[in-house]
Amino acid sequence: KGFSFDNCRRNAFMAKQGVKLPSARKTGTTIVGVIFDEGVILGADTRATGGSIVADLNCEKIHYIADNIYCCGAGTAADTEFTTNMVASKMELLKLRTGREGRVISSLRMLKQYLFRYQGHVSAALVLGGVDVNGPALHSVFPHGSSDKVPYVTMGSGSLAAMSVFEDQYKVGLNEEEAKKIVRDAIRAGIINDLGSGSNVDITVIKKGSVKQYRPYEVICQKSERQGDYSFPVGTTVVTSSVEMVPFSALRVTDEEVMEIS
């Protein structure tokens, strides 16, 4: 029968009536994760944007959850920061109560329940990874609370470019150096092909009993040197008028009123 354009006609009619249609929301980030033979590697870019403005060149997007668990965040920076901090606090309390190392599935459950409660209004798309008694684990968590367990994952506005690298280079049984290279190449692809991603590549390597953070692992967007001299001699700009400033000591109080505060 072919395609149905009923919704297109409906949307056009609603737009004519003055109804503001929802628009796609870009997260402006590239975050990835991959499982290798000894653990998990998480990677992220470091550009934070506010609309079309670059707000931070070196934003940290790989968040601490527990000693053996970390989480990459895409979406609203405040939401990802608050959500991961809250879960990190709960994981620490759970560790003190049970006396055991936290498990990845425990933090996943906390994140899913919190995000599902707000039905996607907490803009936090997360890549959760860690190594526990069950071995390495990697999960993607969406803002509505759904999740996937995957061997490799990409999220954010640069995720399509990053995923193309994983689909081309990933294989089962990667060693640490091979996994680092894939993560580096994936984040680099996201930075080059997505205006919302940029600056540096951050990588966190999680293995049994150890965590190594590389910040930055590689600088992709080097800041260029200023070419011209932008210092101008005095008198370059013509002064059309001037106002003489009156010193504060020359002011005299003519009227004073005291207000009572009850």
C-alpha cells in the first residue's frame, strides 16, 4: 500500500492552528562503552554546550558511582550530575550496610527506578559500566528508565558516528590496548561529525581491583593561536562626550529617614 501521510497532514493542520509541535532534543555529547577481556572501558568527549554556545571546553562526563563502577552521562549536565551523585551516595550506604562491594546491577536498578519515576523529564541518558563478582558488565540507560545489557554501546548526538566505528572494528575478546583504540576512534568520530561534541577524549579503564582514568587521553580540538594583534593605541576611538565623576566624599545628606522593622 505504500506510505501513509495521514500524520503529516495532521501535523500541518495543527501547525496552521497555532499548535507548537514538539521538536527533537539534541544531547550534544558523545559517550561510549565497551567490554574487553579484563574489564570495561568508558569514553566521553568534554564539550558542554548551551544551545549553540560552547559553555565548557573541559567538562567531565564520566561520573563516579562506586570504586568499581562508573557512569557516562549525556543530556542536561545538571540532571546527569545530580542523578549519578545521588546513586553514588546510595551505593556507598549499601556498601556500609552489607559490608560487600557494590554490584553493577544494584546501581542499574537505582538509576532505572529514579528515571522511570519522572517519565523522561530528567534528561539523563547514561552508559553504566563496572566490574563486580559477576565479571564486567555494561548497560545503557535511557531517560525514560529503560535499559539494555550490551557488549558495546554509544549514546548522545554523536552516537551514530561512534557506532559506525564499533560496528567496523569490534570483535569478541578485545585486549585493553585494542579496546582503548576503538573507544578513542569512536569518540574522535563523534567529535569530528557532531557540532555538539568536541575538545578532548576522556577514557576510564575499569578492571578487577583497579581503575585508571585518562583525562585527557587525547586532545582532538586544539585551540588555534591568535593570528593578529588586537591591542589598539589610546585615541583610536573618538570620544564624543564625557561625564565628570563626582567623588563620594563630596556628597551631602539632605534628608534622612529611619524605617522601623517589626
